[in-house]
Amino acid sequence: MSHSRRISTIAGVAALLLAATACSGLGRSTVGMLRFRGHDSPIELSYSNTLVTGCHKIALPRGATHVENNTLVDIVLYRTENCGKVDKADGIYVATTLSNVTAPRTLSWRSFRVIH
């Protein structure tokens, strides 16, 4: 095997390994705290180190009406338990270090997805 062919092979393998590890989100999690609270409820639910993949159900019986995103990533809130659409409406985007409060007489947030 010639010297230039060997270097090309090593460079190709290194590029493939780098691409495979850069695209993998299986073990990554959020940094910081997500806080959820129901309307006029003293109970606050917090999530930390949430996986960045998949849909996450908000474990409050009536859902959340107040959300604080104190993580280093953005999230999308959904009114369904499976991050689905309601009446053709997409979820609500909440950027890092921001919060959101639902309007009176609207459905509460039931799930969220991390944007990574």
C-alpha cells in the first residue's frame, strides 16, 4: 500500500468516526433546570439532565401553565402528551433562560421536546 493511499484511508476512517460521534445524541442531556407549575398550584415540578432526544411528558395531573427554561438549550411545549399537534397548531418555542405562561382558558402544556 502506498504512503498516500494509507494516509487517505486513515483520514477517511477518522472523518467517519468524527461524523458518527457528532451526530449521536443518545447519551446527551440538558444542562440546567426546567420548572413546571400548574395554574394556581403550589406544586412545582423540576427536570434536570433531561435527555435531548424524544418526547417528554410533563408529570403534572392537569399539565403545566407556567414554564421556566433555565437550561442551555431551547424547548418546544405541546398541549398533548405525545408532542403532537392540536388543531393543526405546532408547539410553542421557549428559548433558553426564558419562561412562558399559558393564556387563561387555554389548554395546559402536557409534554415537551428539547431542541438540539
